[in-house]
Amino acid sequence: MKSKLILTAALLCVTLCVPLSVFSQSQDFEINGTVLVKYNGSAANVTIPEGVTSIEKAAFNSNKNLTSITIPSSVTSIGYQAFSGCTSLASVTIPSSVISIGEYAFANTAWLNNQPNGLVYAGKVLYRYKGTMPANTVINNIRADTIGIVDSAFSGCTGLVSVTIPSSVTSIGNEAFRECHSLTSVTIPSSVMSIGNRAFYFCRSLTSVTVDSHNSVFSSIDGVLFDKNMRTIIVYPMGKTATTYTIPSSVTSIGDYAFSVCRSLTSVTIPSSVTSIGDYAFSECKSLTSVAIPSSVTSIGNWAFFICDSLTSISIPSSITSIGSGAFYKCSRLTSVVIPSSVTAIGDQAFYECISLTSISIPSSVTAIGNGTFSECISLTSVTIPPSVTAIGDQAFYNCYRLTSVTIPSSVTAIGNRAFYRCNGLTSVTISSSVTSIRDGAFSFCSRLTSVTVDSRNPAYTSIDGVLFDKSIRTIIAYPAGKRAETYTIPSSVTSIGKWAFGYCTGLTSVTIPSSVTSIGDYAFSYCTGLTSVTIPSSVTSIGEWAFDNCIGLTSVVIPSSVTSIGNFAFSVCKSLTSVAIPSSVTSIGGSAFFLCDSLTSVTLSRQTQVGGGAFPTTARISYSD
């Protein structure tokens, strides 16, 4: 019993001898395993617990109370923006165990602000070059014990012409030398085990990356960077002036950004050993006119040929199963492309703004057309959508204004937001019974479209006289812009005028809105330039954003006392509107609601109404009803 009392007393003594601040601080750390995820405390001086190996991104972000931080020797990495915005942080103790520090980890801290211009170190890691680097700078004094170069450490140092990386360095971070425009050559020592993404991106004078022959991870041939066994080509220097290049036959993968912005290259020979082309691999190779992809390649990465605007043709082999997002984005001279039946997926914006592309045949292996896939293909006159496709994405054929016909197969169940927006060549559209989702503005601004016809068996939609409604005729979805009628009466069953419903119906001079309607959607009458007057019934409670935008012929509008809100830009550019009376029921008027209504001279409204910035032209005389 006596021994128990002694032990209890001893434990109590130890407990009482530990400062309360230690207990309170330990409760302030969010730790997942050995990762410090977040610090929630308000202490000025903080010691991170021993055992933590990693400090997560933004863990201390914008902590204004923090003045000093002590990091234990168990920590090996500090994440992106970990201490960013800790404006009072002046003292930082970083052990030699830290080998990796994320970009902006100490941005906007007193510690960084107090560092002199030039090379700044955090422990044994070169954190960044601070200040503006003078022209023709040679860096040959990096500390001999430096083990890492942080992300973006020299990014934008356009004056850097030469750098000596010491043999102690094991890692070079992402974008470490990005946009070092004067850098002509780099030597990678045998110690370097990792090189981050885009480490030498847009170094436009760089002609050579040379790797020490004893390096166990990387190698180089003729100034081109590879992995050690030459399976992956990592960097072809942007400053090389050769117009052609043949990738070695050992290579199986073209790395992300490998040839990015190599603007002298007109032709690259890809061997049959290559199976994958990485993201941005040939992006902005503006002189590249043709490329033959061998039948060994199975995937083309995201943005792989982004803005290769000299590329006129591309042969996609039958081995390809997927084309990445933005793969041929803005390849403005690409006139034709054959997509083989092996392709099952075409990424978003894959052929965005390929303005010379005239036709495209989508194989029956493809099940979906992604968002913006053929958007802004202004020369596209025809497209074949196979019966395998079930979904047409948002803006899939946006502004393909020469597209004259398109057949939507019965397999399609969903048509995305503004999928055929401004397809001015289309005259009619037939919606099959399978379509259960049509997003806002799918057929808006199609100036020649006269009819949208829905299969009578469709469970979600219907049409009357070529006008598209939901099945119950509660919402009017699309009044074709090509209809030549000057007047239209909305059916009395309708309660909602959908987004873009009458967009660009320039021939309409009058629309009768029934008393059943309670809401007018965003852009509902946008660019109805022939509309001269509109009477909004007393059932309507809200007028959406841009609802009557650019109705330049509109001379008067009656807003009933049922309306409680008028959206941003609701009547913008209604240049013929001279006066408007806004009832006291309206509690809010959006910003720029009557923007550029140059003829508007008289506005009446309640003092209680909240008015957004720039709601009325400065020339308008405002009077109050109360």
C-alpha cells in the first residue's frame, strides 16, 4: 500500500512539473499517423512533437500569432505553403533531416523577409534565390552540404547563365529552373536521385543537360535527359536548334513536358518501342508539321500536342485506346484526323479550336463525347455520332457554326450545357425517346434552327410546333432562334422560362408571358434584339441574370409588384430603354443590372432596395418612391 502511495505521488509530481503550455499545445496539433496535418493553436513559440515526419501543406498557413517554430529531427518534408502568410514568424529552426520543402512554404513570413538577397537556405535545402537576379549571373557557390533545391527555387531568374549543382544535392524540385531564359547548359551530378516536373521548363536558351556517368537514376545523350536505362525521355532542351530528332529505340515512354515548347523542331521520329505519350509532351511545338505515332502507342496524354499550330495531319494508330483531354487543343492547321475504332475515350477539349478541321467520324467504340471536345471547330461541317454514344458533354460542339447536320442517335441519354450553342448551320434537331437530360442552352443561339422535334415516347421532354418543353409543359426550354414568327404566346401551363430559352431570337418583337409563370431564367431573352416591349405578369417573383441582356429594341418594361429580385446584368445594353419603375417589393437589384442602358434617364425605386454596383448608368436620374 505504501509503495502505491509513493508511485501515485511520483506520478502526480511529474504531471504537475510539466508546464501547462505543453499540454495545451499537444491538443492543438492535428496529427494523422506521423503527418502533421494542421496546427490550430495560438501560441507564439511552437515546438512540433518528436516523431512527426512530415508537415502537411498549409498546416500553419496564415497563423498571425506564430513568431518561432522548432522542427524536430524526425521531420523530412515540409509541404506547400506550410507556413505561408505567418507574417510574424521570424525564427525558424530546421534540422538537417529535412530534405524536401514545398513551394511557398515560407512565403510572406518575417523569416524570409529578413533574409538578405541572394541564395536563401532552410536547413540544408536551398529554398530560393531572393531578389532580382542581375544579368549574366553565374552561381557557383551553392553550399557544399546542400541536399535539395526547392520547387521554383530559381524560377524566373532570367539573368542566370550558369549554375554549378554540388555533388551533395539529391533532389531538384518542380519548376526549379523554370523560365531561366539565359541558362545554356546544366550538369547533373551523380548524387541527384530525383528531378521534379518541369524543372527546366521554358529555358529557351538551354541546349544541353549533361548527367554524370556515375548517376544511378539519370543519363544523357547529346544533351538530352533520360532515365538511367533510357526507357523514358525526360527533357529535350528547348534551346536546341535542330529541326528533326529521332528518339532512341530503347525508349518506351515520352515523359510529361519532354519536348514542350521546342519550337525549332519540325519533325520527331517516334520508335515502335514507345507505348505512351505523356501529358504536354509536345505542347507548343509550334514548328512541328507532322508526327507519325507508331502502332505500339496505346495512349496520348492530356494536352500532348497542345497548340502545335503548324501540325496539319496526325495519324492515330489502331493501338490507341484513349485520347487525353486537350490532346490537340488549338492545333489550328489540323485539317483531318481519323480516330480508329480502338479508341474508347476522347477527353474534354481534345480538339478544341481546331479551326481547320472540316469533318470528323467518331468510331462506335466511343461512349461519350466530352466537354468542349469539338468546341470552336468553326470549319466543321459534318460529324458522325455513332450509336454507342450515350452522352454529349457541355459545349461539345460550341460555336461550330458551319455544322449543317447532326444526327443524335437513340443511344444518347444526356445532352450537355450549350452543347450545340451557336451552331448556326443547324436547321432542325430531333430528340429521341432515350434522352432524359438536356442541359441549359443546349441549342441556344442557333440562328437557323427552326424546329426541335421530340419523339412522342420521350418520358422527359416534349415539343409543340418545334418548341422544346419539359414533358409536363411546365418549363419552356428552347424556342428555336431561326423561327420567323414575330410574336409568340407561351402556353398557360408554363411556370418557368428556362435559361437561354429565347436567346438570340432576333425576329421576335413580342412575347406574351402567361400569369402562370413565376420565374424568368438567366439569359432567357438575351439578344432578342427585335423585342420592343415586354409585360411581366404579377405572378413572376424573380428575373434572372442577363435575362434581357442586349435587347436593344426594348423601349419599355413593366415590372410587377410580385418581383423580389432582379439579377446581375438583367437589362444590360437595353439601349432604347428610357425609364423604369421598380416596385418596392424588389429587395435586391444585381450589379450592372441596367449597364450600358445609354438612353435610361429616369429610374424610380425604394430606398429599402439593395442596389448592386453599377446597376444604373451615371446619367440616369434616380427618384425614390418612399
